[in-house]
Amino acid sequence: MSNMLLFPILIPLVFATILMVFPKNVRMQRIVAAAGTLFTLIASLFLLVKVNNDGVQAITLGSWPAPFGISMVSDLLSVLLVISSSLITLFVVLYSFPSIGIKREQSFYYPAVLFLMTGVNGAFTTGDIFNLFVFVEVLLMASYTLIVHGGEKPQLRESIKYLLVNIISSALFVAAVAFLYSVTGTLNMADLAVKIPQIESTGILTVIAVLFLVVFGFKAAIFPLYFWLPGSYHAPPMPILALFGALLTKVGVYAIMRTYTLFFVMNTGFTHELLGIVAILTILAGCVGALAYFDVKKIIIYNIIIAVGVILFGVSQLNEAGVQGSVFYLIHDMLIKAALFFLVGIIAVLFGTTDLRKMGGLIKTYPVLGWVYLIAAFGLAGIPPLSGFPGKLLIVQGGFEGPQFWGSLVILATSLIVLLSVVRIFIYAFWGNPVETMPVTKTVYRQMFVPTVILVSFTVVLGVGAEFFMPLISGAGEVLLNPALYIDAVLKE
């Protein structure tokens, strides 16, 4: 098997280490960080070609055969997510040049971003449940650095809550892994998929599955475990918020997708029905928050929670349409959330505030910004033919074909609330009486706007060209619904 699947993990790790050597040289920091993220993206694209042509790639480290060695696995789902995370991190780095501030750039900002990228890509690639914990801790340590980066009072206040929640969830994670190992005698995901069906006492396995749902639910911000997210994500600067909003919760979502399709399938009548109910409650809770606030950051943050619920509802149906829709919607949401945070970041810079009630009339001076924002908002709400539509359509279809058809009705109804929440930003910020804007040079505006437009363009291409991308999405869904493909690649490696 190819070592290529290790490159998207090793490249950002190496570049992050290099960046630690000269923290005060801003120009070199920018060049090296951009090069590291670009090389990671290129390696990820080569890996996609390899996986698409040759099937699931697996490598076991430490000169031990699976399941005794440390397995790293790359199937179409993981490689698509690695590409998405690498692309988003590249654009976050470019967006940071004019917006994050030189003081932060000289304080190990870019190494922290690349270490976070290492953890995210590792979590998407690992084939061992304990090493999933290790990579999650890597990305969390980087996120601890980023959430307090700059030392502003709101950041320090919210970082305490963020730190406590993640310490508790990490402790639960270790406990859940220990319980799982005590029952099965293995932590290799493929081996777990083989051994769990052989165990007669499904009751204890169901308890462990629910415990893992709680653990990953903290990371993914599902109901009622999302309480920490709005305040914590609101505190850091916009580039960091875009990185967090696009990637961090998605690691928890991916972990639930992987475990609840690969090996926690011994009692789907309980575990997956519970997942479906929790997903719908998550959507409803996110809708309440999205409508309750007049802060542009808070509105998009609560839309993160809504999207988590939509994705997990599709997974809970455990049918072809639902799972494929979840994969498509997951990739769409990573891209569209980053783009929307970039856009509201530009709006906040222009007005000098994130309060909608203090904005207005921007369409007269920045019309292109307004229409680009409207395209991204329509994409988030799932207006055809933009990228939110195909995934949501498949998820709704999966709900009608599955046991929880009422969930599909909720998703359809709440799509209107999502649209209302983001169109409110357009109405307040771009229409109405003009409000005096802050002085922003054309160079700074262009440096923030260009990567934003390119990212929005990617989401449009994903939606309009959905038919072109569907073979990859179908392949990713097939691996989730047919675990034998994953198991054979790992245990016969």
C-alpha cells in the first residue's frame, strides 16, 4: 500500500515546526505557511486520484500487522474531507494576511494553524479509535492556542469554558475507549467491525455507543451539548473563527459518521433512532439561536449547529440517500461556512462592529460584496442549483425512505428559517439608510475579498457541477454502507 496517505499529515507538521524557528519574520511566516498549506492540498489531490483508482488505501505502522500496529486508512470519505480541510486552511492563511494583525502573526499564529491542520487531517485518516483521540488532542491543543491568541478579555473569558468542556469530554473519551477495549479486546476500527457482531451482550455495547455519542457530541456540538460553542467561537478574530467553524465541529461529526456506520450497528433501532432525534433537536436549537441575535457572527455560528443536525439526521437513517446526502452536505458546509465567515468578517471590518442594528446601505458602495454574500446565503439555505441543495435533497429523501420521515419535514421547514437568518444580514447590512463605514484601503479590502470570492466560487461549482462530483460522493457513501470494503483493505493490508 502507498505511503501517500501520510503526506497530508506530515507536510503541515513539518512546516509548522519550521515556522517555529523564525516567529518575528512576518514575510517568511506568510510564505512558508502558504507553501505548507498549498503542498498539503496538492498531496491530498494526488491521494484522491490514488484512492479513486485503486480503492481504499491502508498502511499499518510499527512493523506490526493489523490490528496490532497503528493503522492509517484513506477511503473516499476521509480523502474528500482532507482535501476540504486543506483547501479551507489555505484560504484562511491567505485571508489572515491583511486581517489577523502583525502582532498576532509574530506570536506563532501560523504554526498553530498548521498544527491544527495536522490534527484535523490525522483524525480524518486514522483507522484506530485511540489514535483518533490522539489526533483530536493535537488539534485541541492548537485550538487552545488560537482561541486565546492576542489575549483580549473576551477570548480569555471564553477560553476557560472552552478548555473545561474539552477536558471533560477528553476524559470521557478515554473512559469510553477503555470500556470498548475491555469488551472487545481491540481498538482498530476494522477489527472492531469484525468482533462486535460476535459479542452476544449487545446491552453493554449499546451503552458504550451512547457514551461515544456523548463524547463526539461535545466535539460536534449536538443538542444539548452545544452550549459552549456560541460564546467560545464568538471570541477569537474572524480568520480563527472561520477555521474553527469550518473544521472543528466537523471532526466530531465525522467520528459519529464513521463509528455509527462501521461498528456501532448492533442495535440500530435504539442508537440510530436516538441519533435521529438528537439531530432534529439540534436543528431546532440552532434555529432559535440564529433568529434570536442581531450579531452577524452569532447568526452564522448558530447555523453551524443547524448544519450538524442536518448531517447527522442523514447518517441516522442508514440508507443510501441519507448517507450520500450527509457526505455531500458535510463537504458543502465546510466550504460555505468558511466563505460566510470571510464575508461577515469583511462586513464587520467595514462597519467596525458586528451589530446588525448599526449597519446599513453597503450595497451602494460595495455592490459586488453584497451579491457575493447573497449567493453564499442562498447556498447555505439550499436554494437550487447551489451546493446546499443536492445534499439536503438526498438527506430529505433518506428521511422519507427511512423510519423518521417526520425529521425530513422539520428539515424542509427549518430551511426557511436558515434562509431568513442569513437574508436578515443582507437586508440590514446592505439595504436601508447608509451608515458611515470605517476607512479601509483598497489593497486590504482586495486581499480579503479575493480569497472569499474564490471560495464562494468553489461552492457554486460544487452545486452546479453536482453530477460531476456524485461518483466520488457515492463512493464515499458506499464505503460507509458496505463496511466490508474498509475491513478488507485494513486487515488484508
